[in-house]
Amino acid sequence: MARPPRSPPAPAAAATHVVLLRGVNVGGKNRLPMKELVALLQAAGGEEVRTYIQSGNAVLKASAAVARRLPADLEGRIEARLGLRVPVILRTAQELHRVAARHPFSEGAVEPRLLHVAFLADAPEAAAVKALDPLRSPPDRFVVRGREVYLWFPNGSARSRLTTDYLDRTLGTTSTWRNWRTVQELTALLAG
């Protein structure tokens, strides 16, 4: 008796991801309209793409295969189409929820506008984390947890010596920063 043919495996379900671009805006330097970003993300395989504010934040669904190649793919598409070199960092919905739930400086009377998160492209080596100077910019404070650096700027971030360049150079990776309000809004966007 012949066996019936097997059905092909079902495609892997798409998971929700957050795409974070560094250094883009709708006007001036590194101009990238969000409508253009949506089109580029869709061309890279993203589905149900939604953006938040005009500074390179998007939520989308993507298969594991698309998600693995998405940062490099999107960087290449942006450069080819617009001539911009823009770092792209990706987090799963679960990863962003964990970030939103554990900012070490969010307790008490800390104003959310004084809190930031630096999302790192890669987890830094332990020696690189140790090389960060906790006294570089008092009274500012930071904590490195995995692929995030949580920052508190009691006097605001404008004059801090804890900068993107300093973190990237010391940790040997690329980062993009978001203020705490944006992290919270992106988390809410994941639910909607």
C-alpha cells in the first residue's frame, strides 16, 4: 500500500520585532522619511510595518530567516537607495519588553526624560565593559546589561561625556540610543 505524499512543512510563523535606526530624521542630515523606511522594510521582507515618530523606529513582523538578515539587508538598501550609511539594530518584542521592565534607574522620583537606553548591535566583551569609566561624567550613571546600556542623566544628556562615540569605541560595537519615553511608546506599539 502506497503512503500518501507528505505535506510540505508549514512556514515558520512571523514574530514581532523592533527596528532601531541610528541617526536618521525627516529633515536635514540623514533624511529618511518614514514612508520610505516602510517601503524599504517591506522590500526586505518585513510585514505589517508600523513606524513611531520620525527618527527611525519601526515595529514589524518577520520570519526568523528575514530577521537574521534584516539589519545588514536594510543597511544595504538604505545606502543603495539614499546614499546614507545608517546602522540598524533589531530587537524582538520580548527583548524590548524586558528592557522596558528593568531600567535600573527608573525607581523612585527619577524623571523619565532623564533616562535613556543605548541599544548595542552586539554584546560587548567583559573586558570592554570593565574599561568603561564610571566617573567619566559625574553625576551621570550607567549600567551595562547584555546588549543594552541603561543611562541616567540627572542634569540632562546635552553636556554628558557619556556619548555614543565613547560607548561604541570602548565597547567595540555600534549603538543607537532611545529616551525612556520612546522605549515606553515602542512597547505600547507592540501591543497595538
